[in-house]
Amino acid sequence: MRRPTGLATAATLAVTCTAALGAGSAAAAGIDPDEAAPGIPANQSDPLPEFPDPARRAPNHLGDYVWLDRNRPPRTGQPSAVNRLGDYVWIDSNHNGQQDAPEPGAPEVTVTVLTAAGAEVTSTTTDAYGTYQAGELPDGDYQVCVALKNLPPVVAEHMPGPPHAGQDTADSDADPATGCTEPVRLGPEHREDRTLDIGLGRDYVWVDKPKGRHLPR
């Protein structure tokens, strides 16, 4: 094989051959052991040593040439997943399942991310503005849930309003009975979903009195 030009020699690669070479060693063949296996420099930027003079190689040998291809880009492995979802939990004062002004966000609400089969993947907490985000999720189907029996004091005894009551970016998506959204699929065609909002409010029961007063249930 013709040796390519412009490539460094990779020495100290041990090659074992079984052949009828007799009982002679490298020394017996007239090869300096230090030259027979020159060391690779510790610093990869340093030039690699050249193989000993071909004229000093022992006769009756097998093999050819191994080199370091420094022009080949290193392998970096599979890229990490970039899927993520979110994004808002708010105090739904009129309990209509829609984000109306001036209804504020609900802070310190724990949001749990589950697979479609119900296995917990991760959890996070809404910030001071009621927003949340979960990222680095592998491709798959996910739903987000709030624990209705373990809500912070600001929304204690609240429950989600009617789901899908308006535009997807400004309505509540959680089932009032479970506190969970419907599963969404994340993958190559849909890496991010920032529409999983949950409005928490109090339902009301009307009391038949002259002034039509209503009381929270």
C-alpha cells in the first residue's frame, strides 16, 4: 500500500504476527528496540515520530501502515434531547377556564410531568409569575398535573376550571377531576409545547335568596 502524504505515523501500535520468522528477535535482526517502537508524544499538537528507516526493518515481516487521521472530526455521540413543555398556572377568579385580566399567576404550585401511561418523569414549581417549564425530555407522550390536594395556600381548595374553553394559548387544559392535561406528543415534528396552562379557581353554588347572593362551594 502506498503511504499517503501529509499524515503522521501512529507508532507504538502493537501488532502480533505468527509466521515462520525463526527464533530471532528484533535485536537479533539488527533493529534497535527503541527504534522498533517509538513512543507517541503526550502532546497531540507535537509531531509524531517517523518510523525507522525501512532499510533497517527485519526481513520476512508482515504488515504495512497505520496512521492518525487528524483531519477527521471527533465523534460526539447522539445529541441530547431538546424537547420541553410549559407554561402557566393562574388564579382563575371567575372560574371560567380562561385567562382574564387582571387574574394573576399562581406561585409555588408543584407541576408534575408524567408519561401517557402515568409514570412520573420530573417535577417543577411555578415561579412568582405562575410560569413553569420542564425540559430535556426524550421523545414521547407527556401530560402535566397539579396535585389538587396539595396546593399552596394561595390556591388551597381550588380546582381547574372548564378545559379548552377558549384559545389554546389562553385557556385551561387540565381535567377538573384529576388536575392533569391531556397527553401531548413531543418529537422531531413537535419539540416544544408552551400551551399547557392550568387555571385554578373556586366553583360556586347559587343560593336562592332575594338578592341572588352566591356562596363559594
